[in-house]
Amino acid sequence: MTNQPDFLPDEFRFAHDYAFLLHDRLTYLLVEGERTGLFLTHFSLDQVEEADRPENFPHIFDWFEKYDRGDLLGEVLLKAVLPALLSDFCHFIFEALTCSRKGKLTVAYALLRKPLRENLHYIEWLLADPADFLNTLYAKESVALSFSHIGQPDKVKAVVAAALARCANRGALDAELLYELRYDREFPDGFDGMCNQAMHLITTKPPIATIKQNFNFIFSNDEDRYAQWEQMYRYLPLLLFYATEVVESLVTVIGKRPMQDYRRATIQRSIGFVAWARDVVQWDENAVPADEDYDAGIECPGCAAEVPPGRDQLMMLIYDGQVSCPHCSLEFGLDELAGGETG
């Protein structure tokens, strides 16, 4: 990575790093889930005759149906679909962020369209109403899952709201904004319009119709590229924060408890969120809704005094993993803030 071209303006550096931190957390949940067997389903075959064992059926689903094990079928589907969708999501986000750093913004926006519009929606649906999603996936034709079929605004908004309601940090986010950023072409700074323009040289429908004597993105100058970076980092970390919250919730449902380092990761993600939001306010004070509860100070685990959450302190916790208390001089980090909890 260090030898790769890097054209990212300095003011967007932390937002980019924070977006990658969120991507890395999603990747960790996937890898750790596979390592610990989280996505495996265990069941007994003690009462099954040799000829009727699952490996003798054309498909494992046939065995589930014959033995009326719908409970196992739903569990297997959930544990198969989530890591597949998440892996695909992470691949696209990784490449989009890498292209952004290289200044390949047309490619970056084109790559963001699928994971933000489709992958994340199916993952949301898994959290919001797993029975409905898995029944649609298993029992209906693929057209019933296509976004052209399920993408009516009211339905998508309902899924977003239901998924957000199941997230731990739901109070920090707004379901309407999450929808508008991904699907509303009329929304200023939304991804739907930008991603569509990046995908097509000519777009004809307002408000993203290509202007006369032009092609989308092709003639971008330095000023245009700066605006494209600003638009990306104003809201992409917010969407990745939300995606991480959704996946953390699903992992908790599957494992019946949070991932081992859940508290530490949540604190790091929240601190990064505050630091990123403060950066965005420097670009546009109206860009991110203010949330006073989310701007709380950090309590020193030694003297219990509040460590003022200045930008330097937040950055030290994100980049260096520790900070010094201005009251008692104790150096502490994310592990101490997590209180030694592992679950």
C-alpha cells in the first residue's frame, strides 16, 4: 500500500482512514466468524439411517425438507448468506477507497453503487426481518429478490428503519438520512446520482442529466475532483458506520452474544465517529446532524476525571491506541476504556 499513488488531499485523510477502519472491522467480523465456526450449523444424525444421510441427497436442502427441519434450513441459509454478502461488500468498499486515494474517483464512485445500494440492503433485510428475507430467497424466483422488484421507496425505508432500530447506536443515526444518501436522486450529496453518473457517460433523467457538450466525470478538473472527494468523505464514513452496526447486530444474533472484543471495537468506532464528524463540520457546518449525546467526554479510568475530547486526544486514541490524562498523567487506551470486558 505504501508504494501506491496517493493524491488524497490532507483534509480528507482522517475520513479516509476512518472509513478503512470501519471496512477493517467488517472484514474482521467475517474472518473471525469463519475462524470460530460462527457460520457453521451443527446437528445430530444419530437417528438417521445411512442411506438417508444428507450427503446422499442431491442437495442438503432436500434433506431438510424430507425431515421437516425448517429450523435448520433457516439457520443454514442465514449463516451462508451473511458472510457471502459481507465478503462481496468489503471487496467493493476496499477497491473504492483504494481508487479514491489514487485519485480514480470515477472508478471509486462506480464501485460504491453496488455495495451501498444492494449488498447493504439485503444485509439490512436479514436483520430487520430474517424470516421474510430467507423465505423469499429460498421459496421464490430470483426476480422476487431483484432490487427492481423490491426497491419501492416505502419498502426500502421500512427495512432501513427496522434494521436501525435493532442497532446498538441507533440514537446516533437517522433512518431517513440513511435512505436518502443511498437512494434519493434528488438529495444533495447523495450517492445515487453520483454513482449513476460515474457508471454512465451520459445520463438523461433529471436531476443528474448530463449537461450539454459534456460527458459525466470525463472532463473533471482539480476543482471538480476536490468536490467529489469532499462529497464522498462527507457521508461515506456515516454509511460504513451504519453498516458496521448492522453486521455487529447480526453477528450477535447468530452467536447469541457479541463478538469477544465488541466493547473495545464499539468505543473505537464511536470515538472515530466524533472525530470524523468534527472534521466534516470544518467543511460544512450543516453536513452532519449534531448529536450532543454523541460528543461526550472520555473518562480517565485512573482518576475518573473527564478527558476533554479534543481532536488531538481523539486522533491519538484512533491512531496510537492511547492517550494521556491531563489531570493525573495516566496513559490509557481502548482496552482500559473497555474496562477489560471481552463480551
